[in-house]
Amino acid sequence: MSTTTDELRGTRPGGGTDELLALAERVAGWARTGEEVEVYVARGTETEVRAYEGEVESLTSATSAGIGIRVVTDHRLGFAWAGSLDGSVLEGTLAEARDNAAFATADEHVRLAVPDGVPAVEVDLWDDGLVDVATARKIGLALDLEARTRAADPRIRQVDSADYGDVSSEAALVSTTGIRSSSRKTSGYLSVSVIAGDGDASQTGGGFSVGRGFDGLDPDKALTDAVTRAVRLLGATKGPSARSTVVFDRRMATALLSIVSSALSGEAVAKGRSFFAGRVGEQVGHPGLTLVDDPTDPRAYGAAAYDAEGLACRRNALIEGGVLRGFLYDTVSGSRAGVASTGSAVRGGYAGTPGPGCRALTLAPGPEGYDEAGVLAAVGEGLFVQSLTGLHSGVNPISGDFSVGAEGLMIRDGRLAEPVREITVASTLQRMLLSLEAVGADVEWLPGIAAGQTLAIGDMQISGA
Amino acid sequence: MIDTAVLERVLSEALRNGGDFAEVFAEDRSSSSALLDDTRVEELSSGRERGAGIRVVAGETTGFAHTADLSEQGLLRAAEAASAVARGGGGGVRTVALGPDGPRGVGRAGRAAPTTGSKADALELLGRADEAARASGKGISQVQAGFGTSTRRVLIANSDGLLAGDEQARTRFSVSCVALGDTGMQTGYETAARTLGFELFDEVSVEELARTAASQALAKLSARPAPSGELPVVLAGGSGGILFHEACGHGLEADHVVKDASVYAGKVGQLVASPLVTLVDDGTVGSEWGTFGVDDEGRPAQRNVLIEDGVLTDYLWDYLRARKEGRVSSGNGRRQSYRDLPMVRMTNTFLLPGDADADEIVAQTPRGVYVAKLGGGQVNTATGDFVFGTSMAYLIEDGVITEPLRDANLIGNGPEVLKRIDAVASDFSMTPGTCGKDGQSVPVGCGQATMRLTGVTIGGTAE
């Protein structure tokens, strides 16, 4: 057993994943007879620049690395992690995971993934250009974003943040059950947040642009979005209470689908924490609702070749024509349900354990011409929502109760009309799926686990003045 | 964690290109957790991380780099990266000498060291909670209980000569229940969290937590939809404190104020709330969740009065924002980990109790909503609009608490809602929470006594 494996200290991503695989293999090789061991190692670098009033407010540059180890002994699972790949922590982390396993309850379904023969669809998520760009250009882009946003509209009285950021990360996963996978990806973003003022009243808006590389980042898109959103809310009043159709813009639709996704987790279903439990084959949504999770689509922000247990990611149909077709499983939740993993394990980095989840949800798009304007025209009268608050405090994905704060504009004669604020929109998730009135054809792969598409949902309660 | 001589050399290196201020923040955190779900102990997890964040301030610009490598070479590399922002800013050799002994925190200031429980002890507590929750009623269909404990040692040294440290032990225990009935599923959640070790359980009964969580889920099975529109709201003592956290706490953080991104900017000395409101932020209170010895910039925790009898008295400050105004930090510079820059953050934020009687307040409310427990909230500091969600609420009819209501968010505007507080009782209590800001989470406490708002918009579905 080696104790001096500090060669990864201070190394940087971009060197390829071979050395991470080799490290994971070495640690997995320390497994004792009768135990299964899974080793996940990851490292990354990040740059973040914040511009304010023509100066760099902060510049962060950093590298980080870590390891997460799962040990299964006699159907008992233990986990341990460390925020370092230094040789001195590896053995201790494995020993701690092993010790933890001894305390867990034995459960016949607890096991590590084994290769299932499904070939991985390679997706290219790495852009060398992002890694090679000089810091000075990144700073320049943030300063440019801030300056142009300030100048974009006389009603913009403050740009409270204008950021450039990028991350490049590499990871490898090796287990004694035959799993061996690696991945690497880059991502960059520009984001800007503004305050528009008109007399005493202030309104805020944010915009961003994301991409795998540096050259695709678009300051105009970010600032136009931020400025438009803030300025069109000026003069907003507390809207009236009413029962109404609500149109959610693409960003808010992404947030809504992400919430619904937690009820599609095979683990939530198995443990009686999903309102979809026991309803496969039933009509749970409007006949126009077809929902698919497909991380093999390279355009998706959450695209990936391998899931968090090292199985190939694959396309999974969840709801078709409003009929519930199935759930997403990792190895353990699949075993519990008597089915195979759907390649849907996700994990929150080296400090977290895998569990089933979505990566790339989309709704089957509505008819051609159903962009935002098309959906508004089709709806005619209602409320258009551009921002939601309290998604964590007012939406319960177990009961389905849904009540959130909203800002947006009234829809009159199929067009955006006067702005409203300090209102709530409420229903239940179950009723919202059935009351779907329109799905946009305007698919945009936004950051997160679901695509953005304009959505219209009927029969929602608006609380206001 | 790091030798003083090494810290001095690293700080000198950080200022080699110039710059006005340099700081090393080192952290060593170990944590462990255990989760019982679906009657099984599913996962025990242990984690360890240590590293340092180095910051260099040159004019209006902050350079920041962090590393998991606490060797002198690792720290010097990070110092060099952080100092890149100061290039061209003069430079030269500047020697940093650290003071003999700066402020020391919770673990070193004479308090008993936190005790640790064994893994078996933690599992026993989880089992007891599961049993108590399931025994609360046949309707309880699922129980999850979680235990987590962490020890965080921090060391802060800066070019002003400050050398300070703290050791923070935190332990939490939570229970969440699902109840199943004819109307579907409902949930209940209860948590206890303190800046303590295993001695948390000398003060807290896990069975009681479990029964409270279970009773919420069961009560909501027969809940009716929450009303829609504006009604008087009585907030029970404890978790109602989140109202102040959202309605004004965030807006009083100086980083928002100095950018004119707060509705409270420029209002010191003005009446911003009902005269019944005296609001305090205090990082020194007992073993509350937001308590510490020194903040993450090395300032001792302190008590700050923010609003007195309705009049705004001050904001919350960290080092950078205070320096700009020529004053000192209020001990509110906090960060999630060594990977993050410090920001202005709340600690334990609470409304001082009044002298009304809690039962009387309800009795004098002809129609309204009684919120027994809040779930969380969110605010836009620039507009003041905020929401907070109920996780256990009831209707008040003719001065009597009657039927339970389904979960809903309430929405209001901070400066308006603060003026609508017309009664504050004496039954004060605190509740723990996790506060998120700009991607960083820190533990905080919220507190208040039972109080009434004359009107807030309730976002239910009942017309």
C-alpha cells in the first residue's frame, strides 16, 4: 500500500483525466476481500471577475480537488470524503468510509453499480480555448459588460454586479465492481444585475450568457436581458387578485420543471415522497404534455456521457401524451423497485453521494411559431411572469402545494401590458400539469437541469391587492 | 495550524506588488453526518477539508486566491496569485509583524470544549426519533431523521498585525415526516441546531422534535386551502423571526447599502418601523446557531442594535465596507469556507420582546391567519419585496385559532410591513436557519416573540 502519492498536489486540469483514473484505480485497489469500493476523484480551476464602476471589484483564481469514497460491506454503505488529493489523506478517507459502513443498516438493495453494457454517447464538453485565454481578456470582458450595461439605458441607476466566471473540471470514477469512467468539462458565464430607477421606485433585473468556451459568451445578450427586465417593471403596482392563466417565461419554466423533476426520482417514489407514486400508466398531465430527460443531447447544459455511478447516460421518456411512463433510477433505487438503473445517478461533487435525478429535461415543443409572442397571442388575457421568489419556501414537491411570489406584466389582447409586483401565484403541481395550455417551441438550453420553453398554465390563483 | 513566522512571510509576499491590505484566512473543518430514512440507517458520512484563502486589497480592487495546500510553498503560490491585482501599485518590501495575541474565540475563551458522541450514540438518537414520529399517528407514512456535527477551526492573520482564531463546534438534528391520508400527502419538519457539540442533546429531546414534525404533517392532512388576499397575520414566537431577516435584515447589510441597492440606504435616524420594533443582531448570544467567537475576518462577535423603537440606528459592516466609511467592522464579516471571500452577513437577528400577552393578541384578532411555523423566505433588497413561506398555519376566526391551512407563501414589502406591526408579546424564542447570499451559506439564528401584522398578502388558492 502506497503512502506517498502526493504527485497530484498542485497539478492543474487540462492535463487529461488519465492521472485521475490512475489515482482512483490505485485507491480502489486497496479494497479488502468481501468489500466493494467506489472511488470518485475530481479537480477543477475557476476564475471569477467582478467589475464595479469601471474597476475590478474582485478577482478570484483558484484550484480545488477532492475525493469521495463509498464502501459497501455486507449490504451496508459507508461514505467519506476529503477536500484534497494529497497522498496523506487517501488512506484515512478509505478507512473512515469503511468504518462508517459498519454502522449502517444492512439492506439487500444496497450495492454499487455494475457495467450494464449500454454504450456511452460521447459528448464533447471541453473547450481548450477557455483554459488558454489570458486573465487580462477575462477582466476586459467583465469591465466591458459593466460599462456597456451602465450606458444602455438612462433609467439604469445601478449595476450592482457584472461578473465573468469560468470553471474547468475533470473527474474520474473507478470501482471494484468494474466501473471505470472519466469526464471533463469547461463552462463560462457572464452575468449582470441592474437596478432601474424612476423617481422613488426601483426595479431589478438580471441577465446572463453561458457557454462551454470563451468566444461564445455574449455581453449584449446578458445586458439586454437584464435591462429589459428591470425597465419594463418600472411603475409596477400590486396587481389584483384573480383566477387566471399564467404564462411563465423560459427562465421560470426551467425552474418549474426542476421542481417537478424531484417527484420523478425513483427514490422519492420508493419512499412514498412523490405524488406520482403508483400512477404509472395514468393520465397525470394534459394530453399535450410529453416530458423527456436526455443528457445525451450535447446542446443541454447538463449533458453528460456518464452518470454519477459511471453508467452511460441515456434518453428516458417520463411522461408521454400526459401519461406517466416511468421514473429515473440509480442502482439502489432501481433495485428497490425491481428494475435496472436508468443511468440517472447525479451527485453534488466529491462531498456528496449519488442519487437519482434529472440532467436534461425537455417538453415536446408546441406548434411552430409558438415563441414567447406566439404563446402570449394564443393566451390572449392573463399574467406573464418573469421572476419568481420563494420557490424553496412555498413549493412542496411531496404534497404538490404551490405558492410563490411573482413579478411580471399583465397580458391584454395577446400582448404584454402594465407591470405588476408583490403578488403570488398559487395552485398545486398536480393541477398545473393537467392545466397546461401551451408549450413554447422556443427551446433554449439554460443553466440547470431543464430546458427553457415558454409555458402557459391555466386556472391559477393570483393573490394581490 | 500555521506558524506565525510563515504567516508573516506570506503576508509580506502578498504585498510585494503593492496593495493596502493582505489577509490569510485558514480553515480546518471536519464533519460527520448520519441519515436514517425509511426505517434504515442509510448513510454515515465523514468529511475533512482544510485550506487557506488569501486576499489582497489594492484601492477598490480585491484579489483572492485559495489553496488546499497549507505548506509554506502552497501559501506563497496563493499569495502571489492574489497579489496579481496589485501589479503596478508601487510595491517594494513591506514587512508584516503579527501582534502577540489577538482576539480568540469560543473554543479558547474559557468555555468547556465541545463533547463528541460516538457514531453509535448518534444512531441511537436517530432510532429514537424515528420511533417517536411513527408512534405519533397511523397517518405517518415516512420518516427521515438526520444528525450532523462539525468542528471548524479558523485562523486569521492580516497585514494590520491582527492574529486571531476561533473554534466553532456545531451540531444539528432534524426530523421530517410524511403523512398520508385521503387528501394526499403532507409534510412536517422540525430541526434543532446549536453552536455546541454533542451536549446539544442535554438541551434538546429528539422525541419532542419528532412528535412536533409528525403532528404538523398529520394536522395538515385535514388542512383547507390557504386564503388568497390580504389579512391580519399573527406570527408565533420563534420562526417568525425570519420575517425580520427578510423584511429588513438583508437590506441593512452594508454591501447592499453602499451600492445603493437597499431600500434602507440613507435612512439612518429615520423612523422605518413601528415604534414596537427594536431589532438586534448579536453574534455573542449563548450557543445559538449564528454565534461565534470571532468572525471570519478576526473581529470578535458583538451585539449591534439596528433599529431602536422603530428608528434605524445602524447597518451591519464587514472590514472592506467599514474601511471605506472610515469606521470599524461590526463583526459581521463571514464566509462559507476558505474558498470564499467574506461578505456582510447576519448572525443571530431578533426582535426584542414586548409586553403584550400572546393569547390576548390572538383573542383580539377577529379574522386572520396564525402562523405557527415558517419555512423560509427570500428578499429583493433593492425593492424591499419579500416572501416567507408557512409550514404550519391556521385560520383565526372570532379570536380563536381554528382550522389548519395548507402551505403558502406570504408576500410583502419590507418598509411597509415593518410599519404594520401593532402588537409584540413577551414569549420570546429563537430558531436556527441557513442563510444563502451570493452562493454562500452560513448558519444564522432568528428570533422574536408572538406578534401581529395588521395586513399581509397571503398567497393561497382559496378565492
